Amino acid sequence: MKTRRKSAVWAMSMALAAPLLISACGGGRDHSDSPASATTPEPAPEAEPVPASASESIEGFIGYLQELAASPSDTLEPADTSMVSAPTDETSEPLQVN
């Protein structure tokens, strides 16, 4: 009977201690309110508006795409391309895209 009681007490204490131990691992963040440790991220630079030449000619469209690919796109806001329609021309020679 003593062994069963010890097992029950042990199980109950583990059941109560486990959530306390798990909640104590709060991710290691420093919760100090000192202004020296507070850093505010810089806002992302605004995306340049799509130039009108991107919809007017194939050369302008390819030029815009090359500028967009060369920009630091991981820090820019998304470009609004809803008003851009890729121009088509059935008479000119194909252009090489680098």
C-alpha cells in the first residue's frame, strides 16, 4: 500500500511540476525596459512606382524587370504591378534577356 501511495504522490508531483518547468522556458528574451536595449527596426523603403514605359514598349518592360531584379528586393515593399500589362509586338525581332 505504501508503494502505491508513493507512486501516486510521485505522479501527482510530476504532473504539477512539468507545466512549471515548461513554462519557465520562455524563449530567453530579455524583458528589460531600458532604452539602450530597445531597438526599433527601420521601416522598409517604399517601392518605386512602375514607370509608364513598362507598359508602352517591350524594351521598357524588360528594362523595368531588370531594374526590379537588381534592386534589394528583400527590403522593399511589394511593387504594385496591377496596372502593368506586358506589351506584345508581333513584328519586331526577339530581344535577349540577360
